[in-house]
Amino acid sequence: MTDLPRLLILGNSHIAAPRMAYVSSPEDWPFWDVDFLGLLAGNIGRLHVRDGVLVPDTDEVAAEMKFYNLVRELDIGEYDAFAVVGGFGWRGMAAICADHRSKEFPSMHAGAMHGQGQDCQLVSRDFLQEVLCSRVRNSPAGKLALRIAPLGKPVLMLPEPLPSAECDTPPGRFSDYSDMVRRQDGLHWRQCFQAAAVDVLGDSARIVFWPEIAQQDGVFTRPDLMRGALRLSPHAQEPQPETDYAHGNQDYGRLVLDQIMAALPGG
């Protein structure tokens, strides 16, 4: 039995990176006793807290929880802090501004300066912020954090990584994001998302955004921190496909753990 404070890191496939980093050298983070709990995709939003116990809402999610974590429910009352990693769906939010932008967007300024029409619907900044706030509130991470917060323990939230700078080679499922960056709207949209996340969750959690050292141009993650990422797997080290571009590798996981430890009480 350890006398260290206990930390539970929860999330989706994006906890694979910090988990592997921790397993490889737990002595690098000696001041907390760390456990991990992960589910696929958005299923962390289907976990509820009942009398201090984290429980899934269906038998199917319970079976997935058992497969990946060897438990069907978890008493979280004895943990001293929580960190939710991933589950915002940050990259997919770029699709919103493909068709709807406010006049504050750099691409709108550029079009106005050059007398060009815009291939999108002009809407107010307040409207877009409310859309983003709704997406954050209803994201799996947002739902889970708001359910954990009443326990009165520190809750940290870390969005999934910014996409790899290699994500548009070849073009594909990252097109909305890559197009946004090419329009010079990436940093603005990132700032809008950060403001929405703090607005919705700031009273319940501390939100820790992407490590600066990992960023490329403020809108991508350095490719060397994404190549060789692993899947969330309980049995073996299974790599993500080479065209994944969404998950951090073990080196990125170390940065995430460093961020978490620095943001915890006493960090």
C-alpha cells in the first residue's frame, strides 16, 4: 500500500501514449500513484458516477471496460485527482467553420481586402462560440468531467493532440482541418475552441492545452511526436496505422504526463 496521493487518468485511445510512457519509466513521475482507465472513441461519455463508483451505462460498454481495464466498474472515491485525456473531438470541430465563419476569421479579412466573395455563410462570433460551447459541453470528455467534478477532487482536462503536420499527405479525412489551416484560420479557430472549453468547463476542471514544445506553427503537432503511436490495447503493443496522424507516440505521452504533474496540486 502506497502513501502517495492517487491519480486516475481516464480517456479514450489517446491515453495509450501517456500510459506507455508511464509503464516504461514510472520512476520519472515519483510523486503520484498513477492508474489508467480507457475506452474506445466516445464511450468515456457513457460512464456515470453513482455513489462514488464509476459505472458504464450499458452491458456493452461494461464489457468493453472489462476488456480494456479488467474491471466493469471502479470505485473512484479514494482517488485524489483525475485527468481526462482526449474525448473533445477537437479536430472534427474544424468542419463547422468550413461553411460558417464570422468576420473575425483571417480568411474573411483577406477576402474583404481583395474584394473576393466567400464560399461560406457569414454568421456572428457569438453564434459560433455558442456552437463550440455546445460541442464542448456534449463531448464525451465534457460529459465525463462534469460528472466527476462533484466529487470535489482536482480534475484536469487535456484535449487530444493537434493533428500531425503530415496529416494532409495524402489528402483524406483531415481535409477540413488542413483546408482551415491553408485559409490561415487555424490559430483563430484554436483560440475560439480554447475560449469555449474554459467557458464551459473552467469552473469544474483545469484545462491543460497542448504542450508548446510539441507544436508546429501552433496548429499541428511535430511529426516526430506522432509517428509510431500505439493503439489502446490491453494485451500487446499494437501500432496505429501509418496514416493515422491523430495520436501521439510515447515521447508525446511523456510530455502529457509532465503537463499533468505540473498542473496537479504541489506540481
